[in-house]
Amino acid sequence: MSLTLRTDLGCTEAVIDSDGGLSRFYQIASILTDQFQVSFTGKEDDFDNINWNFSLGKSSLTLQYSIYNGISLFPTREQHARKKENKAVVELASVLEGKLLNLKMQKQHPLSP
């Protein structure tokens, strides 16, 4: 797992986990709801793609799972995104990457009582 930034959509897209499956998608969604108090306002679930929209501050973002591209985060308005939404994607993706790495480390090296 490594964070990759792309601009193919006409906005900043952060690929959080290119090999991530559904369980990783739900883990990230859980982090967003539990630690960032995010409420998903639009949930679009298709056969090969899941898009969940949410607001963080004044930014409208989308968490996406794709069987082809993994898990990514991007501005909901894609090519019409404002600069601050693109910046929010980069900042949030970096924080999420750190939280996912911490969870991985905790599973690999649990504290002994």
C-alpha cells in the first residue's frame, strides 16, 4: 500500500490502496465516520464500482472502490473541483495513509498485557 496522486480525472485523485478490496474500503469508511465524523450523503453501489460522497469542512469529496483501480479519494465535482478541494484530497489521503499504517503496525506487533 502506498499513496499515489493522479490528475487523470481533471482533479487531484489520491489512490489510497491500488490493491485494496471491499474490506479495506469499509475500513477506510469506518475511519472517516469514527475519527472525522463524516456522514456519507450519497452512496452509489455498482457491480464493479462503489462511490460514497461526503463533506469534509467545505469540501465535497468521494471515496471510491473499484475492482480495477482499488480505493481512491477525489473531489466529487471532479474536473470542476476548486483548488481547496484538491488540497483537501491530498491532506486527507495523507492522514488516512498514516492511520492505516498505524493499524497495520498494531496488528503486526500487538502490545502485550
